[in-house]
Amino acid sequence: MIKLIKNADVYTPRHIGRADVLIANDRIAAVEWDISGFDGLKGVEIFDFGGKKLIPGFVDAHVHITGGGGESGPASRVPEITLSQLTLNGITTVVGLLGTDGITRSLENLLAKCRALNGEGITCYCLTGSYQYPTITATGSVMRDICLLDPVIGVKIAIADHRSSGLTGNELIRLGADARLGGLISGKPGIVTIHVGSSGDMLDLLFYTLDHSDIPIKNFIPTHLGRSTGLIKQAAEFVKRGGTADFTADDGREECAADIIYELVESGIEPERLTISSDSCGSLPRFNERGECIGLTYATPATMMKELKRLTLEHNMPLETALLFLTKNPARMIGKAGVKGEIIPGADADIVVLDEEFTITDVFARGVLAVANSKPIIKGMFE
């Protein structure tokens, strides 16, 4: 199936201005100033967006696709995410993972949900492991999970959190080495996504790992790094050493991810080393000084677009720079540079259309129109 998008203001995410985009099946075939000769041809759909902004689909590298929560008992389990929750918010690629609950939220369920989302039309990868160490696996080892299970691209672990297992520096080195070797053998990124909690040791364990091993820094992805001023400073240090720092969208802090990233970029931090993820369907519990859960809500995919608007409309950051944090940067981080997060020939046809108010009007996922006129065209089976 051929689709031709005409008269769009294209961000690749680099702003190239008015251009046409040709889609062949699920890939972008061409991006040129004027693509003509397709009028009236059978099997060709033409979309004229009249100057609306065309941006890459968002790459959300931290989504609890099977739901998170559970800190207040079984009734506090967050529901699974739905396809249209993602597409309506411009998210066309996700990385699914477990959270606090690695017992009732199994890896088997995670893999099944990951495959379901792929079958429904978007692109989904996932991580083995959870908060706990020794971490849970499906095949008996992190290396085998990454090597043998197609959607698995890395492992998840938690540090600096009263819900984590208090692993040691040497244990994190071992986990990182297993993920890296599994990635090398399978041709995957072999990332270690690290949930960073609110404890005072912050990224100390990660810096120990970097200082006492030769595992490349690109294999470690610390997230939730906007929890405190001290943690933000450590995140800046991590980035200066060559790492990528992930910030959670609209996590309830007075200073949101957009504010933090804007300040980091203004201070000289490379924009290419920063990402934003939603933590969708992950629980947002509040604990008192005795460690008791006194409140609980959960994150939603809508926060990604909120942060993009804050960066561009409140901080006047150029859209082509702000898009990096939600598209090209996380795509590179998960080993999909040139495939996801860009509107370039050869990339997957994941495209979002914005009107002048920065409202999402249309979404293409792998070349299929998933959202039109701000309404879902494709839904999950039971939506």
C-alpha cells in the first residue's frame, strides 16, 4: 500500500520545512520537496495536511504495559495499557517493563502483552527483570532472555529505593555484563534500565559500577532522575561521562521534566544525551516517614505531549530540539537509530500530525493510519 503525505511542515526531527512524504507499506520511501505523479493511481492514498506539522512518532522507553502498582495491596494494581491510550498521545514505539511487583505481574504476561501490541499495530519491545535482585527471568538467565526472546532488548533493576533489593556494586556489574553479552550475541542493545528511587545514595552504585568495570556507559539507562536537586546534579555528571539520562514526564514534582531538561541544556549539557519517558501505568505512591503508603495514583501517556508543549510553548525551545528527547534520542538508546524516531527514507513510517495548537490530529503507526481527526481508527480488540 502506498500513501503520499502532501503539504506538511516536516520535522525529521530537524526542521526541513514544507515537504512531501512517501510511504511504501510500513516504511518511509522518500522525503522530498515535491513528490508528484501519484494522482489517480490505484492503491495510492493521498493525504493533504495543508501545512500542519509532521513529526516522528514518540518513542516511549518506559511503559508498564501490563500495569504497575500494588503497593497498597491487590486492589491497587494498575490496569493494563490499551492501544489507543498510546496512539492518541502520539506514542508509536514502547518498551514494556515490570515494576515493583515482579510476582503477580509476570514476565510471561509481559511478553504476551508486548506481542499483542505489536499485533495491534504499534511497535513494542520489553525488558526482562523487575525491581528485585537476583532478578526474575523467563529462561533462567538474563543473557538467555535477551538472546532467545525476540522482544527482549535488556533488563530492568532498581536502586536507591526502599522497595529494591539493595544489590551491591559487584552485583550490578554482573547484571550489566550479562545484559551486554546477551546483547552482543543477539545484536540487541543489551541495556540495563535502572529505576532510581529517592534514597540518599542516588547514583552512587552506578558510578561504582562504571569505575570498577569496563562495561560501556551506553548500556546503563538510569531513569526517574528528576526526584531531587542532588539527583539532577548526578544525572548531569553521568551525561558528561557519556551516558544518557532519562527523566519521567510530569511526575508530580513542582519542577517538571521540561523545566529540568531546559535548565540542563542551558547549562551546556548535550541535548542528544537526554530523554523523556512516561512511566505510563506505573504507580505513583506517596509514602510517609514510616514507609507507609498514604496515597496512590498512576502515570498516563498524555504526559509526553505535555512536556513537549512545555518545552516549546513555555521555554521557547525550538521544536526540532524538543523533539529529540521523545523521538531520536530514545530510539538510539534502544538500538533503533535510523529506524524509529525519525522521518527519513528507510525508517519505519511512524508519523504524528500536529495542528497550530499542538494538538495531535493524525497518527500513522508502521504506515497505517491509527488516529484521524483526533479519534482512534484502530483499537485494541477489547477497547
